[in-house]
Amino acid sequence: MNRWYKHGKMLLDEIAHSRPQPSEAYVWFAGQHGFIIKLNEKIFYIDVILNDLTDNDGKSIRVYPPPFEANAVQHIDYVLCTHNHIDHLNLDTLLPLASANPQARFVVPAPCKHLLAEAGISKERILSARAGCSLVEGDVTIIPVPAVHTPLMQEEGEKDKNNDYTALGYVIKSDKISIYHSGDTWVTQSLILALKDLGPIDIAMLPINGTDWKRTAEGCIGNMNPLDAVKLTQSLPVNMTIPAHYDLIAHNSENPARFADLMYTRCPEKRFHIFAPGECFIYRH
């Protein structure tokens, strides 16, 4: 099934030729938790997966195909991955993407850096992300935020032997616009406090797939659900919320209409947007 509003060369050309003003961000939904952002003439890929995903029997588990090949020239500046799961960080996407786009740099949680380096991406192109340590790249700042992507909800996320978080979210900030991509996470008090300290957020990209006993039994780590995402939106100075992580893998999906209904009934004063894959949304501050 092809669900793409735009895909292939048409989508790549739109990304390459768009010209956001300083008070604008162009955002494209790439399926699952993947987004493409153009901000201050820089192109960011976050958790974009451009390869097939298969189960243990080699059967595809994608509901619809990637929008274009990973080895296409895409004029990317930064590729951000939130954690080491195949639908967020996948070498079958990253390696051809790195080869076709030699200018692209890769931002990954510090514990994941060796995965890219050992696969053949030069260390000079890989930026280690650590919670609370901002990465200043010209006129845009990338701020890693801890994520709690654990089998059971707990207050702190998992860390490696060096005390670095294995899963992160990212806040991307220009002078005018602040965008938060949560990665996969539960909602915790520590997350709310960390985001409040970063000031107003223009766009929050949040998972809504939640969890249930069957997925837990199958080893599928849970996330916030639609109600969690709405309550997080209520708790923060967020201008617009974008739900994600609900559409690409059939057994790990959710109906975004539930999120929309909760937004209408619980916080109608807040903005939200539900994307078609490959759709461009122009956000103006």
C-alpha cells in the first residue's frame, strides 16, 4: 500500500528547493517517528528509516514502503537518531545515506557512536549526544534531552557504563523556533521539568503508540499513549503538537484520531497537526 502524499523525486525536490524564512520551519513526515525538518537553510533528518523492516522469518513488517531510496542525493546537513532500535537507527539506511551525502553529519546518543564508526562512517562525521550538553552548529543548537525508553515506566532512563543515556530526545533551536522530538519515551516528572527549563516549545513531536500486555510479552518496549501525549502538551508551553509512531508497523500502531479527539476535548486551545506521509507543513512563528 502506498500512503505517500509525495514521494520519490517530487518529495526530494520539494525538500531541496524550499526556502524557509528565519521565522519558519518546513516539516515533512517520513513515517513512524521519522521527520525531515528544514530550519535556517539546514536540513535535519530525525529517525528517518529508508530501508525495509523484516521479522525473524524475513517477512516485511512495514505497512507501506519508504518514500525514496537511502542512496539518493538528499542534501542533508544532520541525521539525528534517538536510540538503537531498527525503526530509529538502522545501518541499512545510514550507510548508503552517508555515502550519497558526504556532507551529512550524524548525531547519536554517545553509547551508539561506535556502531556507526565500526560500520564505516568516519568518526569525524559522528557527533556524540549527551543529555544536557548542547551541540552548537552555526545558527542552530541541538540540545539532547533524556528519554525513558524502558520496558516499565520509571523516572530515569537507562544509561551505559559511562553514565550516558542510551535513548534521547532532541530540541532543535534557532533564534526564532524551537522544535522538540521526544524519541521513544514515557512521560515522567523529570522529563517535564527538563523541557520546562528549555523554555517555550513551538513544535513537539510525540509518540502515541502506547503499549499493551501482548506487545510487552513480545519484547516491544512501550511509549506514551495518546492521553499521555495530550497531558504532556497541557503541562508545557507547547504551541503545536504532532503525534507520531502510530502508522508504519501494524502490530505496534494506534489510531491518531484518538489523539485528535482528546486534544479537542481536553485542550482545544492548543494546536496540533496529523500528517499524511510525505506531506509538508510550514510552521510560522
